[in-house]
Amino acid sequence: MNFFDDDNTGIGNFLNEVMGRGSFSEYDNETPKKVDENLNLINVKEKSYFVFDLSIEDHIEVEIVDQIVRNNYGEKVATGKKVLRIKNLNEILRELLIPKSLKIKNFEWTFNNGILEVSFKK
Amino acid sequence: MGQILITLSSNDMERLGIVSGEIVQLSGEKKLCFRVMRVGEEFSGKIGLDGVIRSTLGVSVGEKILVSKIEKIPKLKSITLSVLEHDEFNKEQLRTFNSQLKAGEKFKQLLNNAPLGLGQKISILTNVGNLIYIVSKCSPKNISFGLVGVETKIDLSEEIGESSGTNVYYEDIGGLKEEIEKIREMIEFPMKHPDIFQRLGISAPKGVLLTGPPGTGKTLLAKAVATETDANFISIAGPEIMSKYHGGSEENLRKKFEDAEKNSPTIIFIDEVDASAPKRGETHDQAEKRVVAQLLTSMDGLKGRGKVVVMAATNRPDDLDEALRRPGRFDRELRINPPTDEGRREILQIHTRNMPIENKEAVLDEFSKKTIGYTGADLEVLCKEAALKSVKPFYSELITLGEENDSKDNHNQEIRKQELLDKIKITREHFIHAMKIVEPSAMREVLIKKPHVKWTDIGGLDYAKEKLRELVELPLIRPDLYTMAGIKPSKGILLTGPPGTGKTLLVKAVANEANANFISVKGPELVSKWVGESEKHVREIFKKARQVAPCIIFFDEFDSISKMRGISMSDSTEKIVNQLLTELDGIEELEKVMVIAATNRRDLIDPALLRPGRIDSIVELEIPDEKTRIEIFKVHTKNMPLEKNVNINDYIKKTNNWTGADIEAVCRNAGINAIKKVYQSAKKEKLTITQADFDKALKEVAKQIGISIEDEKTGVNEKSEEKKKDIIKNTSKKDLNKKKKENENRR
């Protein structure tokens, strides 16, 4: 195993932080899929919602991760943006770029009868 | 994904204490359960249901319905679905589609997690369009509704269920919001609430006549009303009722009306009614006359007023028998016009619902503005053409994939096919290509291929260009300014001036640059040897223009059809003038239709046509001055490989009193001279245009137009002065000046 090309060693993270590129998230070993940037956001007084029809699925998980892209040298770098990742037991189903205006700390999600609702408190 | 969903606003959901995905019960004529999806607060107090759900629940748009939360819902063990009749497919075809869908396990994916109940209708999008299924059985038997899960067995019945409607709903119609509202008032309301009409002592309408150009959605509207009112739909096509036996046709028609009354509520729809009920005075066929009479008496004899409504569609209402259009028969008439910008956007949205379009919103916005004059049917074809174009590069790959019949590798094949299908994206370019193929149907007879002339391709003529933009483009682009100013834009513009000064060229630029339909009429073409035909042509042109407004009608060589009345020897020309006068300023307003006429014989035109309110703006094009000639030379030599020593300024003085067309001829001839040199020479020379080529061309054109080249020293040439006078005489400029002076003296 080559010492320097293993991302899990933390060396890559350290170098990136020194170079000002931001750090990797703990999920950087997963290749990011194409991120969907057009979100249909429902804004009400105190909350913002995303709703997805995932009727075909019976079990899903939702998490927020850093957006990781590969630069011209093939290195994985964090863009500083956050991505909402929806996955089932086997694979990532969708990745959606979260608008900067949303506070990601206050996020909740429910999955009822195939409908996923993600909410962010304002 | 699953479509059996309803939408509720965020605050209504809070009131019910639910989040997206939870189940509510809707209580209309039937009680059914649905999952809820959250929408914004702007939809507060409203519930979003598609047409299939509305029809199962027995509610219409705007009606109230009770919504309650369901805490627990049992799981379904099995359900049986039956496909409903479809007006486009026969039973055999439907059975084949059924078996294909069953094999593909499409139902499992579509219905997973959805609550379903007995008698519930489901719309399923298949390769052949939307098919409607009904839940005919469900297990356990003691429950009326339950949730479909992974373990639920889905069976398809071999039997084809009976469908009362036509599977077309209001949301399948774009751009006809007002018309839908009116038709609901006329038909749906009396059909659903006959008691209100009885109490008020008003009788509901018996018949509604839909008129408008072909492809605007008349038949679709009738089908949608029938589905939404849950009425039976009986369609009568002209030739279908005709019989070879004496009295047979009338009997067929009578039977249709009897069936309608037996199975009421019913909507009888007569498509192309002008073919079944033409004016009795104009037809010589006795059978046709009897059919018209039968239709009249059948309509008079309709007992279940409000429960049986006759709808008829035609694009030639004037050809209908007058007796049909009186109250008591076709009480109401509804005109359906080609869609507006907004309407076209809605139609495009409907036809591209399931299309993977790149940057969809922007593409739909752009093409809804570009497709002026396109009807709903045209837009449907446009979308199909764009989609077909996008599939073309993947054709061979898809076919090869289909031919590989390796059953072991079936799963991999499916994945590869899906990957390939995911790659197909419809782009703006595909729509541009489709627009070249699909022309607006209402314009097909009169449509011209738009010229490629731009404003920048016209040298000089700044005043004329500005005037045209102001008179033609501004009213079409910013009609609001005219409304604010409280005035109406000019109806017509006359371009006048000597031959070759750029009248037609200017109009070509207008046609290309204005975002309007363009009808080009060559004056002499209108004149026909048959009595009444010439005027009819004029009427037809204006009628077409009104239909596809905003529209520009261009009359070239206008003097040939607008000669002063009284001096012309031909009666038909006078009739054309009369027709033009009434069309330009008749009772029927000419809205968003602009007339541009071009002539070099303004003196011959009937003065009534040029009075204010008709063709009241006159743009005079004069022989180009020195500055304009420089511009014209620049435009025509823009793409010419000129040799360095060629000085165009040398020719500016020499072409005093020459028209734009003459200058263009000089440049063209210079080019031809250069080509000749290269062509005749044995060596392979680079093609360049020299001063000598221009000199020769100048002499040639001067000889052709009868002007000797101007003396550089004096700058004056007798012959050219004479020509100028001739031209002025021809265009009666002299007379004009005289008139101007007279007017000034009078003041």
C-alpha cells in the first residue's frame, strides 16, 4: 500500500488544509454522483421543506455530507458546499446540493409510505 | 413513480397534524384513501387531485370535499386490476399491453406503498400512452381499502372493464382555461345540478357549437367534459351515419339520439358538423337534406334537457344550416382560437410531461414565444419531432440491444438499455430542428420561408428602418405602451419609392426580425377570372391573419390590386379594393394584424385606402444619397475578397442617382468578372476582385440602366439628371410636392 495515496491516512486532508482547499469529509471514499442543483423548495414561515416521491423504496437513510469533487490533478477536494445524500441499504439514490441559506444543523426527515420529507428550521 | 398522490398546503397539513406520506381519507360520492404531499401555503384551502381521482370520487374542480386523517391502514394481501376500455385501442390490443406490463413487473414498482380501495381508478403511463385500470377485487375481503406492500400480490384480470368516459381530463388540455370555464358553466353545471336550473325556471342548453381552426382542441374539450361529468360519450362522425338505403341515414341518426336518452347523462358529439349538416339551400343531395332535417327534429325532441347535450365542432361555421344555430338547438357557440404565449407554454408543458429535456423551463419559455400561430396539435407534433431527433443517434445501439436475445443475460441487457435511455436528452437544438419540419397548420397555405435578411444587411435607409421598427415592431413587442397612451397602433404602412430602392428588402428584414407570422401576397396573384373569387382571396387572407395574429400581411406591387375606382376597366379590381377597404376598417376590428404594402406607383392607388385609419403611414424611399451609397457598397462588398488597391470611394461619386439595386448589380458583376478571370485562366489563381473588375462592372451596369457614368470633375451628368426626373415623374413626387405647396398656401 502506498502511504501517500491512501486518503484514510489523513495526509491528504492535512495537505489540503494547508493549501487552503478545505478538508475531506468522512465520506470521501465514496465517489460523488452527479449532484442535483435544482431543488423544489417549499418555504413556509418557520421551515423549509424538500419532498421526494420514493414510492419504490421501503427503507432509506438521509444524511448531510460535504461536497467532494476531483480537481485537475485527480485529487479529491471539498468545495465547502453541503450535499443532502439519500441512500437505501445498497446504494446512494440521490445527492442534492443544499442552498447556503439553509441551516443544516436543524434538519429533520420523515419517510412515510414511500414519501420522504426533509425539513430545515429557519 | 407512484402517482396515486394528492397535495395539501403546509398549513392545512399542520391543521390535520400530518406530514408528507401520511394517509388521509377523502369523502366524495365514494370514500378513498391517499398519501399526501406537501405544497406551499399559496394553495391553502385547496386540495390537488388529478382527473382520474376526481372522476373516481365523483367531484369536479371547485367543489368541496371532506378530508380526514387515517391513523391505521391494513396491508393488502392481493388486488386484481382490470384495464378499462380505451377509445384508441381494441380489446385484443389492450390484452396484449396487459400481458407485457405484467411481465415487466411495472405495477409492483408503481403501486408500492400506495393505499388502494375497491373501485378505485389508476392511470398508468405505458409505452402507448395512459391506460386506466380499476381495482376490481381485493383481499382480505372484509376491508374496503388497504396499503400495497412488497408482499401484496398484484393480478391483472383478463376482462376489459367498461369505461364511461374518454380518459381525457381538464389537465390534459392546455391554453384553454377560459374556454374550459365557459364549457363547465354551459354543460357540467346543468348536468350535475339540474335541480338548481329547475328551481330557477331556466332551461339548460341543448347544444353547444365549438368553432375555430383545426387542431385547436375542440374534440379534446368535448371528450374532457364527458369524462369529468362522468357522462356517456357518443361520437357521431359524418360518413358513419350515412346509409345506402333510403331513410337509413336518418334512422342511424335517430338511433344515436335514442341511445343517448336511454343512457343519460350523455354527451353526443358531432365532429365536423358542417359535413353532416350543410346549408339545405346550397346542397342538391336529397339524402343530405333529410339528414339535416332529422338532426333538427332530433335536437328539438330531446326530452332530458341538461342530461343529454349535443356538442358539435366545425371550423366552417358559415357553411352550417342556419336553422341549427338558432336557440333551442345549438343555444351556445364557443369560439376556440389558436393559443396565446401562455397557452402554448401550458400545451408544451403537457406534451413534454415525461420527456427528459435539458434545461426544460428555459426551453419551454423560449419555444412558447417562438411558436406563434401553432395550434395545440402542431405543438404536439413539434414535441414528438424533437424527441425523435434526440433518439436518432442512439437508434442503431438500441436496435442491436433489442436483437441480442440472450435470455441468460437478460438482467444485464435491461441495465444497459436503461443506461442508454438515461443518456437520451432532448435539447434546444432538437426543438430548433423540429420547428423547421413542423409548420403552423393554419398557415400552411400562406406560409413563406422566412428570409434571412437582418436590419444590419440593409445599407443606409436609416429613416425608413427606424420608421418601420417603430410602426411594426413596437406595437407587437410593447402593446402596453399604446394602451397607456390611449391610442391604437397604425393598421397599415405604404412603402413607396422608385424601383430598386429597397422596399422589398426592408420588408424581408421586418419578416425576419419581427416576432410575428408573415403572410406575403403578390398583388397580381389575387386576381381571378371567376366572379367573386378575387374578393374571396382577400377575405381568406385577412381571416387567416386574424387567426394567427400577431401577423404581418405584405402586399407586393400593391398598385395592381388597389387601382383607383372609377378609372379601372376591370370590375374585379374594384371589388378587391372594396374588400380591402372593409377589411382594413370594417366593423370587425383588425387586432394585432399589420398591413405593409409596397409600390412604385403611388399615384394609381385609390385614395380611400390611404386615408387615416387604413394604410395611413407612408414611408418614402428616395434615391440614395452619397452617405447611403457608401453604406450600400459596404454591405454588398462585406464578404468579397477585394484587392488592396480597390477604393470603393471612387465609385460613390460615379453612382450619383443610382439605386441600391443598381449598386448591388455593380458589386455582383465585379464578382462575376473576377470569377471569369480565374475560370478562364489555366493556372490556379486565388480569387480576388480588382479595381479593373469594378470599372468594367460599372460600365456594364450603366449601359444596362441607360446612364452614362458621372464625370468626376463636374459631378453632374445630363442623362442621369434626366433619369432622376423620370423617376420622380413616375412616382408622382412632383405631384406630391405640388400638393404640399397647395396645402401650405391654403393654411
